[in-house]
Amino acid sequence: MCCLVEEVVLVRSVSCFCLVIAVLTGSVLPVRAINEKDVPKLSDSLVMPYFLEHFTFGVIKNRDGGEIRYAKSEAADEKGALVIVDGRTEFMAKYAEVFYDLRDSGFSFYIYDHRGQGESSRLLPDPQKGHVEHFDDYVDDLQVFLAAVVKSRPHKAIILLAHSMGGAVSVLHERKYPGTVTGMILCSPMFSINTGPFPSLLAKDLSRVLTSLGFGSRYVFGGKPYQHHHAFANNELTGSFARYELNWRRVEENPRVALGSPTLSWLAEAFAAIDRIKNDTPPLQIPLLLLVGGEDTVVGQKAQKAFCSMQPNCSLIVLPHGRHELLMEKDQTRDAVLLSIKDFLKRHAGETL
């Protein structure tokens, strides 16, 4: 079943009906979430203590011998496993509030830092460069993490919660290793890239050519190392001042997770990955939930909607006032996102792999 509601929310499941009404009317059903005004106070007194107390931290080796840092919190009588696959520049502690707000879901939680960012091994002498040699390295790292850490115990279901670059990684992982996971929640997936002020086609061609000529480890044009604290005004990531400031503070507290602009190689590989997502077949057979910010200027909506329309079991929800980081947004948008995630987890828990 497919329906379009006021060009805001596109659903293909009757079970999403209540969620559609909640999003459109603003009457978001209650969730146990931190109120935005309390974020500065409770992040240190409640959220981070929860994260540090309930999670264990470890390291595994990827297939290249690099270190992949991870964290996990395993429930005794779980309904399934929720694995966060985060975006470029992100790190595990950034998702502490998400885990806290989902703590009553009955799921075990897993998260890791991608190669080249967070506290995992950096790939170049300059650790500030966001670099990858091959996008499939991210894909294979996810497979190693799932096999070595997540699947070290049985789960009734394994759901990926992926943001931005993590969304591209997760889709390509399911294409390469079909049936490894039960379902997938994609938040602002990177199915296109805003390369302004440069035209996308020019950025794509230049990054590919320059990488092939041996300049792949250089920053993209205008790229630079991590910049300490950008002003909130006109940021493209979130409308929440409190969560924006908190994420900057987390980097200041742990400079090891700081990351600057991407390299030409990363950009060329990202474009190649996006082309594969658009052109590769067959479609994914697992249930998909795609969450899109109506004000996202980082990756946009056109490619996301096109992708979802080609999948047999994909529900697309557009959050009208959401920017790129939906899980770090203002309360009304973020509560709707959390509600949709909880609904997806509830509907797909208990499906044995």
C-alpha cells in the first residue's frame, strides 16, 4: 500500500498511520526522552554516566590490521540488537543520549567508530584528514564488527540504525552480505552530496581524476583540519542549539575524536558508492525505514525518495523541520524520530535470522 500525505510523509504500511498523524499534527506520543532545555545539565549528570556504566568498550582488528573501537550494552532478556552505524566525523559518545532515550526498548545496543575517525585507527600521518582508500573498506569493517562482536551471542533480530555516510555503508553492506541483518533504519542517508559552491558533477570528476593521479590524500578544495567550534547560526546540521553545543563540547573534551574535512580520495569513493546505490540491483528485501529532514541541505531528499520508491518494503517519513542530524534535533522533530524508531523496533523484534 502506498499513499502520499500532504507531500510531507510517504508511507507504505498501514502500521505507520498513527505515526503519520502524530507527525503531521505535532501531537507526538510520549517518549522517555531528555528535554532540550535540560540537555546541558543532564548530559553530564545523567546521560554520560548511563553510557559509561551500562556499556563495555573494546577493540577489534579489521581485515587490514587497523583498530576498530566499539561499545556495547547487552540486555539479559533482549528483544533484539540495535547497531548504530554513524556518519562521517562522528564518534560513539555522540550517541549517548540516543541510547539513553531508547533504554526501555528491550534491545541490546552496539556502536563502533569507522576506520579513520573517532577513536579507531587513523589512516594518514595527518589524523585530521577524513580519508578512505576504498568505500568497501567501511562495508567490510561493518561485516567484521557484526561477525566478531554483535553475533558473538544469538539475537532474535539485528536492526541497523544508520546516519548519513553510515546509511550508504549499510545499504552497500546488505547488497554485499544479504540477509546479515533483519532490518534497517536510515536517518538522512548519504545517497547524494551537496558539494556547493562547486557543481556536483565537477566535484565528482575532479576528485576521481586527481585521486587517480596520486593526490587522493589531499584535502578536498577548501578543506581544512578540525576547526574549534563553529557558530550555531546558519549551521546545516540541527536546529537544536543545546545539542549542537553539546556535540562541540564532547570533541573539546576528547580531542582524539576530532576530524577535519575529507580527502579527495574519500570524496571520489563516496561518489562511486552513491552511483552503486543508485544503479545496483536487485532491491533490498529487508524492511527499511527511511527518515528524511525536510530542511536537510547536506544530502537532500530527491535521491532518498527515489531509492525508497524502488524498494519493496520501504517506509519513508519526512520530518518537515528537520535538518541533517535528525537524532540531534529540536525536541518536536527528535521525539517523532524516536517514536518512529521505537515503532520499527517493536514491529520487527523477534524475527530470528
